[in-house]
Amino acid sequence: MSHELDALYQDIILDHAKRRLNAGLREPFDAEVHHVNPTCGDEITLRLQLDGDVVRDISYDNQGCSISTASASVMSELLVGKTVAEAAPVHDAFLEMMRGKGQVEPDEDVLEDAVAFAGAAKLTARVKCALLSWMAYQDALARAQEDSHA
């Protein structure tokens, strides 16, 4: 990765860590989950609201490093407004990139700003930070869908 691209990605992460899009727990919601990264102590409480099969809202409250905070912000920006089916390939691509130890070439068309975390994928200690909100979303989605089919 070039130095310029690395700096751009770092700027995206820092910007999202400061702006924290969709931060603050909101109502109504269909599912709420709380996840903790035991490695570093980062925490997130995430609420998900579905409207049929559309991700209507993702709100969260988190405490943690800039990578976990920025990741929650980017994820919420990318997934809100998409159908569950449209959000799935974005979620899957992010997980693949983060678990690829820096060997997976991210698809910027799918991941948009989330490609900024490609560098973090090379840092084993930071992978769980970046994945925390994405795993919380996956958990909340499963719970919301389970409750709607009950």
C-alpha cells in the first residue's frame, strides 16, 4: 500500500472516530446486543431497527479505541437503508478482508470507506477492534429476524 493511500485511510478512520455517525442509542429498535472485546476491553451496545427487510436504523453506544469507534460509524453508514440482502455482501466482504491478514484485496465498490481498515487487517491485535461492531450487527440481525418470525 502506498504511503499516500495509507495516510488517506488513516484520515478516514480518524474522521469517523471523531464524527461517530449514528452514535447514541435510539428508539424504536427490534434488537439490542452488547458485545465486548475481551482482548482490549472495547465495548459496544448496538440497536438495530428493521422495516420489513430494510435496515432502517443502526444506533450504538461504544467505548474503545479509534479503530472500533470508526468501524461502528462506517458500518452504520454503509448498512442503513440497504435491504438485509444488500447489506450481506458488504458485511461478508468486510469480514473476509479483516480475517485475511492483509492478504485479501478489498473491493472498494462494495466496501467504500470500510476499505480504510485494510491496514488494520495486518495487525492481529486490531482485527477484533474493527470487527466488534460488525459482529454485534450480525448478532442483532439474527435476533431481530428470530423475533419477527416467532
